Amino acid sequence: MSTASSLAQILPLATPQPLYEFAESPLLLRQQQQESNARSYPRRIPLALKRARGIYVEDVEGRQFIDCLAGAGTLALGHNHPVVVAAIQRVLADELPLHTLDLTTPVKDRFVQDLFAILPEALRREAKVQFCGPTGTDAVEAALKLVRTATGRSTVLAFQGAYHGMSQGALSLMGSVGPKQPLGALLGNGVQFMPYPYDYRCPFGLGGAAGVRANLHYLENLLLDPEGGVPLPAAVILEVVQGEGGVIPADIEWLQGVRRITEQVGVALIVDEIQSGFARTGKMFAFEHAGIVPDVVTLSKAIGGSLPLAVVVYRDWLDTWKPGAHAGTFRGNQMAMAAGSAVIDYLLEHRLADHAEAMGQRLRGHLQQLQRSYPQLGDIRGRGLMLGVELVEPNGPLDTCGHPPVARELAPKVQRECLKRGLILELGGRHGAVVRFLPPLIISAEQVDEVAQRFAEALQAALGSCG
């Protein structure tokens, strides 16, 4: 019996999905002709969308898709959620200024109070907030300025596999070398890269607790060795779950160790919660899993309730920069702040962090069942509703951790077969071999089952096409 058939026995029977053929529409053809060669998603997801609600989107041909990309994690409540729409409409009806630079308004004040209320107490009592240009990468740029100004130091420690944005400073922190190669020098003062605790492919060839201990020892030695060759940095920046790097969750003991070491040597810890924040991982912020208090937290994506918004929250000992040290014309988006407050209220009222944890466990269970029949599913990982599946070549040569190589050709086939079955997924990780699941947090148990069913059918079809 096929895995798709066996999976169907434990899942609700799904409505048969048509196998879509993606002939290019006039909109897609014009996009290809007129938009930049730097466009990305349309190359893998050739859709022209016209309507969306909840976890579903509809294209101009009337075809419906389950959206497990959700604006790269931006749409915590899905598309056009009623509480978000109502918040935006209230701003418009009240004739509030839509654009205020960094002047305050009742809407902005409420958003700040709502944001501070969900911070852990140890951070909230020392917190300051800086509104940035409305993208996550600008929040990272602001964080770099902040820690360099406060410490008087210039270097930063980042991690292999990291993704912090595409502007010059943030790009310097990226693990992937591809986007950086055409640009030459980026941050002139230097970024030192460290191994991330990627358990499945441990950079020390150890894995498990031994790999975590080796990683922390390496970091501690680097920062304390007077002849280590690396100046004491202004900050260490990390993602609690690396998203674009392949949905790699950091070990809890490692996170606690990094916080201990950075506090010991007087180095600021920046935690990038741009994709993992706002209940995505089963906690309001992913760093809460480890019970640590960062010095700086960068936030964007879900924080604006689907509209552009980015902030840096940081401890007040860092607040030494001068007026105007970081600015941006579009940092006063009142509709985004109103939508953000609405999302915070909804997350708390409906306990969506707990829901994300439960739905993530449900989806993980389905994927693990598939894994028993399909060795191509090499590693299933993540936290909450931020999950990834690393696809592998099971008959390939094993690495030092005993795992086969990535299946770089299989992953795009699986993605394409999912799209044919009305399921939008994105890829990530080394060689783009990790299938990523980032559905809206409102996804129901039945919808999780449907996602798993379509993925199972797509995997079977993709493997069949491989011969």
C-alpha cells in the first residue's frame, strides 16, 4: 500500500484536487517582461492572485490554493482576517493621519503598550523601542547601529546558515555566499561567522549534546582567548529558528549558553525574531523557549498584521545613540500599528501560541508517519508552525554524522507537485532542499490534515517522476 493511501486512512477524506496546469496568463507574461530579473517567488510559484481569505488564496483563473507560505510568515491570522480588516477600517473612518513619521498618535501609543505587554517581564522593565523603515532588514540595520554606538566596537559575530535581510549591512550577516559574491566588500569592519548548532549535519561531526557542548566551547574560547584573532565584537546576532537557512531550531541548552557567554564578556545579544515572533513557534517569541533575555530583538513580518512595519526592542543600557541616528520616512504607518494591535489582542484572546504548538505537533506527526515509508524525508524539524523537511538521497554517501546528501533535484519537483494539488509551499536550506511549512496560525486541525494529505500525494508523484 502506498504511503499516500495509508495516510488517507487516518486523515479525513479530502475533496479530490485537480492537477493544475500552469499555462502562463497575460499577467504572468507581462510580469516576466517588465519586472526585474531579481524577482524570486514567481519563478517557483507562477500564480497571479486575485482574492484571499484565511489560509486560502485564489488565482485569476479561479483556482484555490492552501497558502502555507503566508507572506513568508507575515500573515499570522491569514489573509484578510476580520479583526485586521476592522482595525484598518477604523483608522480610515476616524480620519487619523495615515503617515506621521515618528510623531505619536493614540494608535501608536496603544500599539507600543500592547507590544510591551507581551514582552517577558525582565525585558519589559528595561525596554525601549525604535520604529524603523517598514522592513525587517531595516530593523537589523538599526540594531547594528545601536550596538556599535553603545559599545564602541565594530565587529559582529553571526552564524552559518543565517538570514537577516538583503540590505548591505544585513546581507553581510547572511550565511549564504551566493547573494554576496557579486557585491564584493560589504561591512568593512567585519563579520565573523560561527557554526550554528545544526544537529542533523553537525558542523563538528558530533551531533546531539556533544555537538552543542563543542559549539559552546568554541564560542567561549573564541571570545576569551587573548590570541584568538577575533576582536571583542559589539554583538552576537542569531535566529532561534533559522528560517531561510532550512528551518533549523537552535538547541535550548545552546541558546542558554550563548546568553551566558555574551553576558560574561559584555557583548550584546541580538535575537532576530522577524519570522519566528508573534506565536509562530508556540511561544509569543521564540527566545522564550530558552527562558533567556536578549539585549536586542528585531521584529517585523507578523507584527504589522499583514501591513509593513518593523521595530527594534532593546534594553535601555544600549540607548546611547543620538537623535536621528536611525530614521525612515515610512516608520509611522498608522494602519499597520492598528492592525498590529488587533493581531496581538487576537493572539492572546484565542491562545494562538498554544494552538500553533498543537497544530505543529499534529503536522509533524503526519510527516513522521510519511517518513517511515519514505527515506527521502531525511529530517523533520522546527518549532510550532515553523516546520521544515530536509529531503535527501537515501542511497547517497553518508556524511560524518551518518546522514545522506541533500536531494537538491527532488525538492523543486515536490514543490511543483504540491502546487498542482493546490498547496503553496516554499523551499529553503542548503541547495534549496528543505520543504518549509509556514501556514497561518489560525489553521485548523482538519486543514492541517488536508495539507498533509496533499503533501503526501505530491511526494509520491514527485518520486514517481524521478523514475
